[in-house]
Amino acid sequence: MAARQDAWRIYRESLPILVVSLAGGVFAGSVLGSEGMTAGFERFPGLLLLLPAFLATRGNVYGALGARISSGLHQGMIDPEFSWDRRLVNAVAASFINGIGISVFIAVLSWGLLQVLSRESARLIELVGIMLVSGVLTSFTLIFGMLALVFASYEYGLDPDNLIGPIVTTLGDIFGVVFLFVAITVVGVIF
Amino acid sequence: MGATDPDESVNTWSVRSIVATMFPILIALSILEMGSGYVLEELEATYLANPTLLVLVPVMIGMGGNLGAILSSRLSTRLHLGLLEFDPRDEVLWTNVLAILGLAATIFTALGIVAWLVGQFIAEPMALVDLMVISVVSGMVLAGLAIVLSVLATYVSYKQGLDPDDTTIPVVTNVCDILGVIVLSGVAIVVLN
């Protein structure tokens, strides 16, 4: 029965972080299901098509930054503080380029796909505008939020490697969707 | 990333090198993600008529990957330590699988209940039974897929001499991300019709 006890221990150790991730996901889902958001999905056809790519790439861009910073800290290549250190600045700049660049790419790709399938689609400029606004806002928040949390956990003697995955998914879900809502509102007013 | 040579380490920390490594991967992933976006777009009418289903979407996108990441990193570590064998009778393997299934059952039951509660406030409420069936069935299917993928990916990267830590987790989380919405949509269609 040792196996059953081991399974129970793994369960207890993993549950808290999954519950945090569940809470973040449900919050994001509630924003997605809200009236303003569903109205946005109807007004800008193509947003549902790009939604999974938009949500999923967050984890990859900022998770990679987190993993890089964490390795850098462990190897003593960077210090756990905000500074104009060349490596840190490079890593941050590259994450901005990746995060904002891929958002715009997703908008163009979705628009192109809808054209090829001759489906109803929002205008290219609308989809790019929405992805640009939400991409810029999520990049700022996630990059600086991620660095603050990784530095703080390192200073407190926690291993950032165990925290990055769940932190990125949770922050990414929450801010990704909230800023998507903001972007839809902004672009809706402008166009 | 384990560069120790000073010149090399400065180089791998250049903006150009980081973007050149990451951007092609991001483009490939975005293209694959269009598969699950297409399913969402295709079922637009169903999702917009039942906005409560949208509450499930972010969790379905993320949770399979979370479960797969937990299992993969545990399997990789035990493999490195020589505590795991790829044998259908291996006890460590089944212990971990059992724990993942228990976690999935807990999380997706909670998701069904919480989504139902949220639905009471934000939109057209859905029947609790429908939501529970959709959440738990698609969640357990997803957990099963995450388990199979984690074991397979850990096994393949081990056989190929790759470090599972660098290969298994990204593959498993991204494939689960893509499958999440597809599984959810499939189950939702069956339950609602």
C-alpha cells in the first residue's frame, strides 16, 4: 500500500498550485463569457479563431524569459534586481519583440485564414489593432511582473524554477484576457 | 542554455540570438493553435449562445498542460535517478498516473461547480448536470491524453538521449493546449445535442 500513500502525497503536494491556476483560469473565463466580450466576438469575427493562439503563446514567451532569468540567477550571470545589466536588458528587449511580434503575426494569420476560407472577417486593421494593444499591455505587465516575482522568490530562498510555470500560466490567463477586453473596447471606439 | 564560456554566454544572451531561437517556434505554435481556434470559430454559435462554456475555455487550454508538466517532470527526475523503468508493471509509473487522475478528477469537478456559479451571474445559466458532465468528461479525457503524451515523450527523449527536461515539457504542454479546446468542444456538442 506504499504506492497508494505515495500517490496521495503527490496529490497533496500538487493540488495547491493547480487550484491557484484553476482560480486564474476561471477568472479569465468569466471575462471571456461576459457580455462585453461576447459582443466583441460578434462584432469582430476572427477573434475566436485567434484566441487559443493568443492565450497559449503567452506561456511560451514569458515562460522562456522566466526560465532564462532563473538559470542566469543560478549561474550568477545576473543579479536579482532591476538594473541596466546588459544580459537582463537584452532578455527583456527580446521578450518584448517576441511577445508583441507574435501577437501581430497571429492577427495577420487569422485574417489571412478567414480570407482563404472566404469566411466573414473583421478588417485586418481591426484585428491587428486589437492584438497590438493587448500584446503591448500584456508584455509590459507580464515581463515586469514576472521579473519582480522571480527576483523576490530568489531573494527569499525559493527556487524560481518551481514557480515559473504556474506563475506564467496564471498571470498570462488573467492579464491576457483582461487586456484583450481593454483592446476590444479601445479598437471598438476608434473604428 | 548551460553556457559557461564567457564569450558564448554573452552571445546566447543577445537580443538577436534569443529572438532567432524563439520566434520560429512561436510561429509554428501559432499555426498549430489555429487548429483549436478553428474549432472555436466553427462552433461560435454554440459558444455565444452558452457563454458559460467560454468560462471553461482558459482552464481547458491550460490544465492539461499543467497536469502533463507535473507528470513529465516527475518521470524525468525519476528516470535520471534510475528509479523508473518503462515497464507496464512499474509501480512508480502507476503511482504517478494515479495521482494525476486524482488531481484531474478534483480540479474538473470543482471547475464544473464554479463555472455553474459564475454562469448564474454573467449570462444564460446552463443546467448544472450538463456543465458537470462537460467539465468532468472532457477533463478526464484530457488528463488521459496528457498522461499518454507525457509517458511517450519522456520515453522517446530518453531513448534519443535528449534531456527530457528540455524536450518533454514544452511538447506536452503545447500539445495539451491545442487538444484542450478540441476535446471540450467535442464533448460539449455531444452533451448539448
